[in-house]
Amino acid sequence: MRQPALVPELMVTELRRSLAFWCGPCGFTVLYDRPEDGFACIERGGSRLMLDELPKDRPHRWQVAETVPPFGRHVNFEMAVEAVEPILEALAAIGWPLFMPPEVQHYRIGTGGVTVRQFLVQDPDGYLIRFSEAQEEA
């Protein structure tokens, strides 16, 4: 298994709840886990994350500040997907609120650009996730 060059590791308050969100409506699968350590590595279409449960009796060894929700302030994780609609439908089916409703946005990239349909949702700990579907250029 080839390791991607960048794999964010997110500290979470309850691994089971996080896995239900990420591997449920968001469509990720568990690549490998260490339940005894409160750890799982998940993937969807080349996007990979590690989830690491915060210890309940002491600070995490990599914890640099108090963990106060929402976690991941000032960052969003963009994940390119083939289609955002199945994720939107799955989130709606469980009543999960969106942080930002779907929109179509054009971004300039060098002398060209890309148009995407995207939306934002927060995971159980408040991490901001942006699912993005490339659109055909007119």
C-alpha cells in the first residue's frame, strides 16, 4: 500500500462516532485500524485521513492546546469526488446539517481555471469538510 505524500491525522473525541460519519454518509472505508489505540486510517477515492481518539484521562501526546470544539478552526479539507449528490442525499437522509449549501464556483488556476460544485459540512468534532465535484467547462 503506497502512502500518500500528505495524510492529515485528526484528533477526535469518539472514534466510533467519527467512523459512523466518515464511513457512513461520506463514503469512506477503513484501510486499517488499531481499535485498542482508538485509531483508524480511512480512505475515499485517494483522499486519506487518520482518526485518533483523544485519551479521556490525559492529554494526547501530540496535543498542543486545549481541545475545544469545533476542532480544526480556520482550515477546511477539500476532497475531490466524482459526484457530490450521493453524499448530499446520504447526509440529508440522516438529518445531518450542512455548513454551506451546494454552490457552483469558478476558481482561476494560472491562465486557466476550474469550475466545481461544492458544499461544506462539519464532522462530529467540527472539522470543516468541503466536498468538490469538477464541472465541465462551457
